[in-house]
Amino acid sequence: LQELKTPDLAIIGGKNCEAVTKTPQHEESFRLGDISIRSIHTPCHTQDSICFFMEDRTGKAVFTGDTLFNGGCGRFFEGNAAEMHEALNMRLASLPDDTLVYSGHEYTKANAKFAMSVLPSDAVKKLQAFTEADDVTTPGKFTIADEKKHNVFMRLDDPIVQKATGASEPVDVMNKLREMKNNS
């Protein structure tokens, strides 16, 4: 920042990034030009995981890092199933349905394959067909509404998902799904 002659520029992000000068609190909002940004604390993959919901006059997007992937979710490295359930099904699922999802990694093909083994629904079949037809499944092609339909980690109340896991309580279903995915 000294080299850029902007030593007072705020670098906003997670605590574990060296250059970060400000870590936002859950639901803290700020602006970057015309873009409204809201931080969403989503501990589980790491305890300081933060997603950023952004909105301007052209649309909405959420940058989910290692919390939410197209058709999947991050591993529970520093957290547990209850935290991931809260992150996905309470916090991110409450975003507007037309919010585009930008995840930190590209695992859509593997996630679609796993989802088919758990919930061979039309929505999951559509996701799998997309991954087979498109060699580059970059983030930003799916919305929160799509994830609610084809992401088994966001369908914990679905009887078919519950049957596949042998559990019925949402946190137990989440935990079993993650175990199954880890072993797939």
C-alpha cells in the first residue's frame, strides 16, 4: 500500500489474511462506489469464513469462498454440521433467489455426481447434464434459487435426502451428508 501511495486504504477481509486492515462483523454493510456490500459470517470451513453479498442496479451476487459451492459445500475443517446448516440454510438461503453464486473453487462436476447418488431429482439431473455439456463450469452461472433446488446440503428436509442419510434432524442430515461426500 505504501508503494501505491495509499497507506490509509482499507483492505476488508478475513482475519487470517496478512494485508487485511478491517474484518467486518456479521451483517456489517459498506459501499464500494455504487455497490452495496454486506458481510455474512459463515463459520464452519474456518471459523472466520465470511461471505460477501453485493448488490447494485445491475443485480445481486454472493461470494461464498469455501462455504457454498455449486451443488455442494466446504468441508467442516474448523466447525461442525450445526454451523454449516446455519450458514447454508439460514443465512445464505435467506438471500434473494436471483442472487448469483460465486464460490471459491470449482467442484461442480464432483458435486453433481454425489448429488445424483443422494437425490436423483430433475433439478440434480439438470445440474449434472450441465456439467457434462460444459467443460468450464465457472461460478456465476447458478443462483441461490438453483442451489435450493439441486444442492443436497440445502435440502435437509427432503424425505429422499433424509432416507439416503438415515437421519431426519437437519443437523444430523448435514453431518451424514458431509461424511458421505468425504468418502465418495
